[in-house]
Amino acid sequence: MAFNEHVVINKPSIQSQTGVNAALRKFKAGPAKLALTCSTEFQRSVEWSDDQPLRLLVGVDNDHGLLRLVPDKGGSAIFKRRESTRGTWFNISLGVVPGMPDRAEPKRQCEWEILDDGSIEIVLPSWIDEMRPKGVSIDGEHPSNRAAKREAERIVSEKAEAAERRRVRALREEREERGRQGNGG
């Protein structure tokens, strides 16, 4: 039998599967502020540097729930590198953004894509849906639901692979045992 050593890491990962998380932070009586947390993989994908100024565009009407971040020297949002014992990540504090719920919301994964003009479009989590203007519908499945389905599919796939590895190992051990019995007797 073959084994590899595994080093146990007790530090929680700050990386998300999509690379971008959104949270609403509310302190005392002040309005909720939107903050984005981005992974180092996201940073490598978009090739933004630390302290990169960004212009924030907030989707309205049918684009409600979408944000666009455009690299712009005159932008008011800053892509800021952060480090701690848990790792390295990037933060974008967007402050009070119109159309957001006025309450605290924990970090949730966001889908995102790089557009042809180099800007980044981010789909905010489902908590934004309650603020959607009347008469505006959401097309298709919400990205957080798609992410949950992908995670469930990954878990099922990993369980099937583990069962197959156990089956192959049992067959190999059975063959080896028969070989030992044939050589020994």
C-alpha cells in the first residue's frame, strides 16, 4: 500500500471559490456599507496592482444587482492589498451604495467576469434582490444558486471517486493475498 503524508492546516481559508465575496457592514446607526473581498487568484486574473483606483458603476433597472469596476486613475474606489496570518487578499471598500439593503450581511460569493473593455462585472448576492425595482425581473438562475449546485456536484463526484479508489484498493489487496497464498502453499 502507498501513502502520502498530509500536513494538517488549521487556519481557515479566506479564499472563495469564485474569487470575489460581497458583504454589507453596518455600524451603529450609520447606513450599511458595501465591501468586496477578492482572492489573489482574482487579482492575477484581472492584473490590477495594489492601490489601483477604480470607477464604480452601479446597475439600474434590468441591470439591478450588477456592479462594474473600471480601472480609472480618477476612480474613487481603491483595490487594496491586505495580509494577515490567514493569508493575503484584496479589499475594495465601496462605502454607501444606492439600492443596497440597510443592514449587515455576511460575506457571500459573487459571480464575475472580465468584459471586453477590461472592466469587471460582478453579480451581487441574493440579498440585493429585495431592493429590485418593481416590474424588473431576474433572468435565469441566480449565481449563488449556480455556485451551490456546482459545489453539490463536486461533492458527489468526489464521493464517487473515493468509492472507486476503495474498490480498486480492495481488488488489489485481494489479488495480492491470492498471490501470497499461491506462493506460500
